[in-house]
Amino acid sequence: MELSKADVTAQVLMLLLLDDWHDLHEDIIFDLGLIGDPNAVDVILKAANISFEYLLEGAISTNSSANVPMHWPE
């Protein structure tokens, strides 16, 4: 059985989704949604439970004694 371009693309994107050397996880999930490969669901769930470093930058430490809400600049 020969794989289509969409199948190959989905396989590559699913591998990339779990890598932490880039910050394109949201874009990859969007593209996987466009492709519509049902195998991507488990990989997306796994990625949702990974604490990627770039997403944690600037987050308030949970060890802080002050619970100050984060405010976005206007």
C-alpha cells in the first residue's frame, strides 16, 4: 500500500509535534486538523501534556508565596 502525500505529511508532523527544539506546536496541530488524520488525536493529546520550555517562560512560579494574577500589556 502506497502512502499519499497527506499521509506522509501527517506522519512527519506528528513526529515534529513531540519535539521540543521548535515553537511551532500550535501551527502543527492546526495543520494536522486540516489533514484530518485520526491517528493524530493520540499524538495531540500526548503533546498537550508536555510542558514545552518556551510555553513556561514568563510564567509565575508555583512556589511563589504571592498569588498575583498575570496581566497582559495593553
